Amino acid sequence: MQALKGIHLEDIIENLRSYQPGAEADQLWAAYTFASKAHKGQVRLSGEPYMNHPMQVAMILTRMKMDQTAITAGLLHDTLEDTDATPEALMELFGPEVTSLVEGLTKLSKISFSSKEESQAENVRKMILAMSRDIRVVLIKLADRLHNMRTLDFLPPNKQKSISQETMDIYAPLAARLGLHWIKVELENIAFHYLLPFEYKRIQGLMAERQEELDRVLLSISNQTRELLLKERIAGEVSGRFKHLYGIYRKMNEQKLDFDQIYDLIGIRIITNTLMDCYMALGLVHNHWKPIPGKFKDYIALPKENFYRSIHSTVLTHAGRRVEFQIRTQQMHRHSEEGIAAHFRYKEGSVSTKEDENFIWVKRLLDLGLHVNSPQEFMDNIKMDLFPDEVYVFTPKQEVKAFPNGATPIDFAYAVHTQVGNHYLGALVNGKPVPPDTKLRNGDVVEILTSEDQHPSRDWIKIAATSHARATIKSYIRNSQKADSLRLGREMVEQELLRNKIDPVKYMAKSLLESAAGAIGFKNAETLIERIGSSTFSVYSLLQKLLPPDEWKTVEETRKTYLKDVQQETGVRVGDLHDMMIRFAGCCNPVPGDPILGYVSAGHGLVIHNKSCPMIKVLESDPEKIIEARWETQVKKQMRPVRILIYCINKPGILANVSTSIAACEANISAATITPTSYMGGEIDLTVEILDLNHLQKIIEALRKVDGVKSVERIMDASRGTTK
Ligand code: MN
């Protein structure tokens, strides 16, 4: 193989075999060859061959002790996005597992976000986890980001800044959450360098000034620690480190400290063989130096959320310097290097359960209800644990919003703003129009279209998944119904008085209405009027209280004749609810002969629908408002409108033939819309005035005989056809 600036595939294989001794090299070689071919001729901005990048990413993955599948995917991770390679080719050569990892990475790379708002960044981090069905996608993404950060120097300054900001907001915290401390530290330091170059150089300079002294202290404390361990025959590796630059900066910034007030610049790590030795070593350290109260944390007994385990304690040295000790076993240390990946790496069964730490580790996972069988299963569990069942979607401005699973564009609209929800007209998901009950999926980009003329409809309540949206819709409907009822109630009282030639102004004075309402037992006149408007209280019961006896007598007389008239006029009988205003529904236009029922509509009196009207399903959500209704046997002959939709072939004279045959049936066309659906034909949407169902049947039959007419149907759905 040709050398790639210091990195060879053999190095990667060797690293892999150091923790997976039996690992096969064939697949890695195949991936290497495939990726090299695919990226052939491509160069990075640094001028080096592109292939260096996936090689470095694979190398980082071996430090994370990732499995062979992940490393293979690491070598291939940019092939789908940047080359002609296809998922099919990957599938054939590397199988579904590798392919789905590479596809997952391609999907993630299409998203870019930078946000300063904390909760927003948190949502993005959650979304990345949620979008990646396999946790290894996120881990490879972190390796990819790490190498990209290491080579950021070759990008233009504005790119350096935006990528660094994104790293600081999204990827460094993500690495921390996944227990990959070393990746977090390195990402932060590099991002710090590009975001705040002046501060970076200042702290770097301050560290350099004291480097000699710090080195000396570090060496001395390390040596003393080694001696302590040696004397007590405790096996342990001792290493020293300095606090990372960004950590120092953050501490200075957050606690408003000068550099010289940062005491814990030096850290010592003791890595022991056994758990017992950790506590033994801790005892030795505390015995030799003075522990600082409040600076002791036992993450072995109480691991962090990301399962990090270690003992931390800050002590005061004899020279008065603060030093933080981290004490952990080898296994805990490995886990802190590998992060969450450590949980599933040994799925082949090579896990050595003899080690008691490992047992505790696994036990703890099981205690949390987690399984360690597969990365997929692990991911699902960790998601359930860390994040409730949520979906994360984007606004067109790339803000992320979180919703419960099952949320729809309606929920999204209300999450943007109440007014956006209340004027919801439609939604585009990933640029395509979708129905309002579409379930949103992770990563969807959702755009809401609004119109001042649109208002919430009752069926949205069922569509919305968030309680916020549901409550807002309900309150809107309640309020608008209330306003409608009030207006209608007022009209009903007025009309009744006018019909009896009684002056409404005289009796509808607020004081009179209030006292009548009180006498009947209502809280106030408004409630009373509203109840009249919603047809749940009789206008006559009010008038009986409101009017002097002789005037009430007139009203009662007129009422009797009027009711008879209404019944004759509409031909509808609805049982005992005599004071109802009766109207025919505009959606289904019932005609005598149709099976019908009535719906008490706030603001509209009693609305008569055809029993097969599509609206019934919606109205049935409040069954108490549905009232049985039927046609009188003797109906006064009067014309009623119905809608008919005709599909026809584009033939000369067809329109004339259609209208002639309707006229021949003694019916009138009161509205017509003609819409060409293709050059061959079109749709004729007609409103025809007819007598009853028999009459309608006759017309439909006649129309079907017209030459060129393909189909004729009656429509009862207001949303269909062209006349809305
Ligand atoms: Mn990459």
C-alpha cells in the first residue's frame, strides 16, 4: 500500500487488534480500497489527499475502542456524500450494518446549526441522538468533527468561527454527555482558539510563563504520589496533567477570577488495578496532603449520568497549591476514554465478567433497565432514559423545536405562535404540502402557511397532540361560539319583538334584561342571551318574564301561527324544540326524501344535515347537540338547492346538452363552474334547484344519458368540487 503521510491501514488494524484480538482485516482493506477509489483525485483544503481524512477518523475511532463495523464505516463515511458511490454498492460490499451507519452520517452532515441559545442547543443535541438510530453514528460523527477541527486552519476565517461555534454548542457537550471527556476537552480547546483567539493566546502565554514552575510541581507531586503507593504496595499508574486552556478560561470567566487565583491548574491521575485500591490510594493522598472540604466527589459510588466513574478530590500541597486527584481503576479509565461505546463493544461475548468493576458496570445498566445486547437496543433504551418520546423538527430558520411523538403541523403552528395556529391554512413539510394530521418525524423542516380568513375547526382538537394546541383550539372555539351565541340571542329576541310590532329598544334595556335574567335564575343577562343564542333556552320564556301580560299574549298568539308556518316552510319536524331557527346545511344541502338529522349549532340555531354528510362524523363529537329530525309527510312544494358534479369529455355542445336536459326536468341551474381537468375533458360543478329526492334522481338519470358525460354524482362534502 502507498503511505499516507504517516498513517497506514496497518496501524489502524494493529490498534483494533489491541482490544479485539481476533479482528479480521479483510473488511477494513475492502473499505480502504473502496474509499480510496471513490475519493481518488480529491484533495483536502490542506492540500493532502482526501483519503487522509477518513484514515484519521478511523484512527480516532480506534482510540475510542470502537468495533470493526464502526471503523469500516469511518473509512467510508464521506463516500456517499462526496463521491459517486451509491448505497447499493456499499450494501453489496459491506452489508446493511455498515451501509446504515454511512447513511446515518450522510443524513447528519446535511444539517448545520449554530445557536447561542442554551435550550435550543440542547434540543439539537437531543435531536442528533434521536435521529441516529445507532449510537455509533454519533460516535463516528464526533471522530469526524474532531479531525475536521484539527485541520480547521485551512478554512476561511468565517467558516472557522461558525464551525467552532457549532462545536462548542453542540458537539463538545454531546461528547461530554456520551462520556468522552478527552474528545470534549480537545474540541473545546480548538474551538476556543478560533472563537476567542486573543483570550486563548493570553492564557496560553500565562501558562507558558509558569510552565517551568508547573512542570516542577507536577513532577514533584507525581513522584511523592508514586512513593506513597510504593510504600503501601499498591499498584497504580500515576500521571500528571494540566487543566485544559478552555477550562481555565471558563473558570476565570464564570467565577470572575484572575489567572493566579486558579489553583487547580494541576491534576494528578492514579489508575489502579482494583476498586479496593482506589479507596486505599485515596486514603494515602488524604493522609499526606490536606483535603479541601467540599472538593471531594465519589463518582464510583454515585456515577455521573453518563456513567463516568472516578474519585475526585482536591488537596492542598505543602507549598499551598491546589491539586486535583482523580483516582479510578483501569477499567473505569478505559470507559472514560471510550464513553458510552464501552457498553456494547464486547457484544461477541468476550466480556470478562471476572472483573468485579465490569460486573458493577453491567449491573448498574441493568438496574436502569438498560440492555447491552446491541447498539440499536442500547440507543433505544438510552433515548428512553435520557429523553422522553420526542420528535425534533426544524423551523425554516433552522431552529429546532421539540414535540411529543405523534405531533402534527397543527401542534407546530401553535408552538410558533397562537395567531399562527389560529390562522393555520396549510403546512409544507420538507417543502411539500401535507394534510394537517401528518405525523412529524425527526429532522423534518416544517413551514406553516397562514391566512387571515382561516380559523380553528373543531376537528383540529383530535389532530393536535400537544395539550397547549388542544387547549388553545378549544378556547378559541368556546370564545367564538360564545360571541356567536350572544349576537344570535340578541337578534332572536329583537326579531321576535319586531314580529309582534313591539319596540325592542323599550324592552331590551340592560336593566330590564338583567332583572328578568335574575328572576329566571341566571347569573346575568349575558348568560341568558347566550343560552338563547345557543338554543338551550327558549326566547319565549324570557319574553314571558320581560313583557307586560297583554303584550305577552300577542307574542304567544303569533308564536303558534309562526311555528306552524316554519314547519310548513321548511317541511322539517324536530320534536318539541319549537323555538329553534331552522336552517339547511350548506355542505350537504338536504332535500325532502333524504334521511336527515338536526344539529344545535351555537349561533346558527338548528342546522339540518343529510345523515350521510361527511360533517356528521365531526359533529358527533358532541352527541348532546344532535337532534332527531324528519320530513313532514306533506311538504309545501318549494325549490331546494343541491350540488351535482359531472365529469365529462370535452365535446362541442356538451354544456348546452347538460343544461337542456336539466331544463327538460323542470329544474333550474343556479350556479355552475367548469374546470378543465385535462385537454380531454373536465368537471362541471352545478348547483341545481330541485323539489325533492325523486326529482333529483330523475335529473341524474337524464344527465347520465347525455353524450360525453362520464359520471354524475351528488356531492355533500363542502371541500370537494370547485365551488367552495
Ligand atoms: Mn468527514
